[in-house]
Amino acid sequence: MPIYEYVCQGCGKQTEIIQKLSDSPLTTCESCAGELKKVISRTSFQLKGSGWYATDYKKSGASPSSTPVEAKSEGPAPAPDSPTPKKDS
């Protein structure tokens, strides 16, 4: 259920209340019986990033079709500077 914010036109008191979408808006202040006005305010909820996809949260044991595709590099991979010497065991 959404939280609605009201401000009293008489005393200036701000009130937040959880209401159903089907509930009628509040009209009178509980403190001074003044007229309430619904306030539109910023939310504390922000969506950032590229979006919500199945690939955003990798699960262990995920199938290859659900893993993100890596960016392709241009040209072949660079050769190592020097070969790694092998040790005899």
C-alpha cells in the first residue's frame, strides 16, 4: 500500500498515512480540524543501472544461456611476453 503525505492548510502540520488506492483522501486535520491538502513529494526509491534482467544477479549453477555476453575485443589476444618455464617434478 502506498504512503500518502498531507499538509494542513491551518496549522501546517505534515502527516504521512498508509492508504489503499481505493481509499478516499483525508480532508480534515486531526490536530486543528483544518483542511488537508495532498502533497506530492520525492520518493526515497531510485532505479539506477542498466535495468532489471535475469542476468543482473548471477545464480550459482546458472545455464550458459542466462549468463551475460562478454564484450568482444578487437583482434587476436596478445601473445605472452615470454614463455613460462616448466618445472620438472
